[in-house]
Amino acid sequence: MEVSNTINCSHYNNKQQILLVGEGDFSFSLCLAKAFGSATNITATSLDTRADMYKDSKDNVEELERRGCTVVHGVNVHSMNTDCRIVRSVLYDRIIFNFPHAGKHQEVVRGFMRSAREMIKSDEAGEIHVTHKTAHPFSNWNIRTLVGDLYCYKEVEFYTWQYPGYSNKRGSGSDCDSSFPVGKSSTFMFRKHWYLCLPWY
């Protein structure tokens, strides 16, 4: 369905095909859906197979689905480009992974990047966004070095107030449903190198 008016929420809009990876209670996805008035352009996924890890996730998922969002649990970021539940005939404009350090590690990010690059558009419309803490010791991750043949064209500071209703989650341990201080964080925006966007003849 053609969307006539562009509605923005920070770096995202209702005309983009958006894939969210590693959603905790799906509150980030729901924030975008509420801003856009619909979620038909949003595919929201969690790494967990359980849908009840977070107290608000059931209500959030139900609202997302009422708004037309596709919700998928138990996605493997290393092989998501072959997961028929989220692979689309149209490539994504944005693939978003917020705070992958929560119970995860650098190899998860590397695998995510390798997989995500196959699922974004090959022109400047296709971007992968990773939001991560930038203060020590998280700065030692060197997010920019985990991206293979992608390049970081922009880094912008991240603030939770930009996303009303978003509640970041620890994601592991006995207090997985609690939030953690975001502190100094950035969204790193990656694109394919220009030579990877050239058509093959």
C-alpha cells in the first residue's frame, strides 16, 4: 500500500521497510509504530524463543500485531538472511540492533553484520544501525571494526527521549526485565561500499 505522507521518528520514517533485531519487550518497535500510526512497514524480532521474558512484551506484541507489524521470536542473527520468516522480496531500508552488548558479545555483532548486509538495499537507502554504549569499557568493542566490508558513514548520539515509551532491557540474568543506564551512547550507521552497489552484467 502506498504511503502518501512521510511521518518521522528520529532517524526513521513510515516509508522505510524496517527490520528490528534483538528486541527485548518490543517497546522500541511499538514506539515507531505509534509514531507512524501503523506498523505495516515494521518487522520486529527477538533473539529469544520465549515470548514471556518481559512483563510488557505480551501487550506490546499484541498491539504491534493489531497495527500490522510482523513479530518473530527466536531469530539467529548469524543466519537471519536465510530465515524465511523475515526475508522479504523487497530488501530493507533499515536494519536496527540496539545495545547488542546486553548479554551478547562481539561475535554476535560480526555475525549480525554479515547477515544484515545481504538484507539491505544496495544504494544509499539501505543502512544498518547499531546503537551501543561509547563510554569505557564499552568503547573497547570498537564497533566500527566489526563490520566486514561495510563502512560507518555517520555516528549520532543516542537519547532515549527520542523514542517515547522505549524501555531498554538487560536481556539476561535474573533481572533481565530491568533497564540499564544508557549513559553515553551512539547509533552507528553503516552502508555498503559504493563498489558493492554496482550492478553485475
